[in-house]
Amino acid sequence: MEHTKLYRVHDMAARQGKLTVEGPVDESCLRDLLMHEQLDAFRVPREQHHALIDIASLPEGRVIIARDGRVIVGYVTFHYPDECERWSEGGMKDLLELGAIEVADNYRSAGLGKQMLRAAFEDGQLDDYIVFTTEYYWHWDLKNTQMSVWDYRKMMEKLMKTVDMVWFATDDPEICAHPANCLMVRIGNRVPLSSAEQFDRVRFRNRFMY
């Protein structure tokens, strides 16, 4: 499958001044930028920076960033699901995982998450894909936001709905491990019915559930 990436860039105003949202960016662009020290939700910033470079180098990989000058203050990643996860079992070339979305603490509440997602889906460039994300409460920043699990879940659902991702049922054990966890999915309007049916078989191993 050919992975067409349409680079888009937008400037936006924030209390810190002018910020830039752009992508998908390539690895050479990322190497020239710095990682904000507060981008540490998944790993330390230096290691996360290397992870972004690795994702951007993948044929299907997409990295959308928000930056303040040369400093990355937010990012969204898309890539094929990990081989050790059930979502890779169908070997689907048109199934992409929204793997991570993160915004530095000092830049939150500026709408960067929405702007990065909109840039990723802009001009129908992901309409050939089923895009999914697995939301686990143990990845959420409940401590710094002072939000309850359910309020955070509502916030994430609202964020994903800005690009028409909606809740889908699944019998995946990790998602079923806590009622706040969820699977959010967007099936692009050019995705064939056969792929949608294959995704149904992946998200439900116990066939009686659908």
C-alpha cells in the first residue's frame, strides 16, 4: 500500500506567542528540533525524541508536532500496530494506530491537541485507513490535571471526536480491564467493506459478541 503523506503547516496564537503545528514531518526535521522537558508521559524526553524520529522514518509512520520555535511542545503519532498486539493479527495494511498524543504541561488548554489531530486528517489524507486508538486510564495524567478518571475519559472522547473518531466495542482484555478504558475508531470513507469486516474480526475474538 502506498502511504501518501500531505505536509501541512499552521500557525496559531497562544499565551506563549506564535506556535506552529505541522506534519507529517520527516526524521531530518525532527533531528533539528529539541524536545520540551515536560514531554515525559511515556518515556524520558530524550528517548521520546528518538522514538518520534524512528516513527517518522517508517513508510506508514506519521508524526504531527506542535512547536514553539525549535522546541517540540506536543506531538501525535500514527503507525502500524505493534506486532505483539492483537491489532496486528489481521495483517491489515489500511489499519493505523494513533499511538500517542501528548502536550507539554505549560502548553495545555491552548487547543494544540485538536489542531494536531486536524492537521493529521486534513484534506482526507487518512480516508483510506481505519484509524484507532486504545485509551488506557493508567496512561492519563490524572495527577497534574486533578481530574477524575471519568472526566478525563470524557475529555479524551471529546478530543477524538474532533476528527470523527468514535467509541467501538471490543473484547480486548486490556481495554476490558477497566470500564474507563476504551477503543476509539474512525473508518475512512474510502475504506472497503472487506477491511471493516476484518477489523471486526480483530476487535472481537469471541464471535458471539457481535
